Amino acid sequence: MNKTTRWLLILAIAAGAGAAVFFLSHNEAPEQQAAAPKPETPAPTDEALARHPVPEAGAAAGAEPAKPLPPLKDSDAALLESLGQLFEPNRLGELFIQKDMINRLVVTVDNLPRTKLPQRDVPTLPPPGKFLVNSQTAGGAVIAPENYARYAGYVQFFADMDTRKIVSLYFHFYPLFQEAYNNLGYKSAYFNDRLVAAIDDLLAAPEIKDPVELVQPSVFYKYADPRLEALSSGQKIMLRIGGDNAAKVKVKLRELRQALTNPDVNK
């Protein structure tokens, strides 16, 4: 079982970039994760053509005063300083890999709607304990109900996040998120549009009742139902954390989507 469940916090760090991500980055996916796929044909970045344009720095109410941003390669310290004003610094150290954070967030957001989520770029540390399964008499296995409790702290952290403040922070740092997205090969694509698409994909995750059946054809578990196994990496994480946790996550995701697509609501 791969270690993949730190995504709850990805969503927390950049509400736009991190938003749908820190929460969904490191999970324990039943399948082995592959390298990041090549970029798809992107959409134009022209402000008039972007589906969900981001306001300029300082334009949204509550945003940090406009000030020069550091180069992308030197942005960790500035981002951590700003995040430290919203979250307890020690808590951030317990949850996040504090190196190359924006790049990690962007790669994770980009891949959540895909079937594979590359683990080398996730921005968060793994949850405690191991992925828990229960064996069945027929020789199969199911996700153990006790496993869902491992994500409760991440879910609560995400649910308690101040949406307005985290989105304002994201808007402030947005040029660096866009630069990182361009560096992936999306020379004319708008990152905020990709973030919103990732959130929409998570919100579309099906709701299924326990038990969630698994198979283990080799080292890694997979969902027994081919329809579940074919879901995006983000949707499979939503299944993995359990129905109660997923419901709380979806409430915050809708809040984030509203703030990201309607900046005036942030005022």
C-alpha cells in the first residue's frame, strides 16, 4: 500500500493551489503511483479567456498588501512566513515538507483529476500508522472502518481553515503558482482553472457504503470494483477516507470553490 494521504493539507496551504491539494496529496493509494504524465493540450492564459481569473495582488479584500514576490526557487521562506500567520508554525512542520512547496502543490493539483498521482512531488508528510484492512472469509479484503480515524485530524484541520484568509494568501502568491504551472509545460494554460477543475472532480466523487472491497493481485491493493479502480486519484482518496470524512471535506471544497471563482465574495 503506497503512502499517499497528506492531501488534506495541500488544500489548506494554498486554497487555490494548495487548497485542493494539501488535503489530497499523500494518501495510501491501493495502486502503485506512477510518474507524472505529460501535460495535456492547455487552454489560453489570456485574462479575458481564463474561465476563473484571479484578481491582481491586493485587489481582493483581506489580501496581503502588494509587495514584491521572491523568485519561485526562493519562495519557501516567504510562503512559510505567511502561513505561520494563519497556522501554528509547529503544526506546519509536523504536516508539510517545507521545501519546494509551490512546485509540489502545483504538480499535485494538476494530477488529482488523473488516474495516477506522482508521490515524489507531494508536499505533505504521511499520516500516522498503516493502512488498515480486514480480511474476509472468501479470501478478499475490505478497508477497515478503523482506518478512517487516521484521517480525522487532517479533515478537522481542513474543515477549520479560514477560507477567506487562505484564498487571499493564494491570490497574493498566485504569480508564482502560475509560473510553476507554466514550467510543467503548460505554456498557455491558467492554473486557477486547473485548480477549480480539480475541486470539481473531488466534489463529483461517488458516495459508497461500507464495506469497500479490495483485491491484492500483487504487492499493492486495488479496488475490487473496476468502476472504482478507474476513478481519478483524487476521487479514490475521497473514498479511502470514509463517508463521514468525505462529507466534511466536500463542505469546505464548495466553500473554497465559491471563493476561488467569485473573488468579490471574499470582501
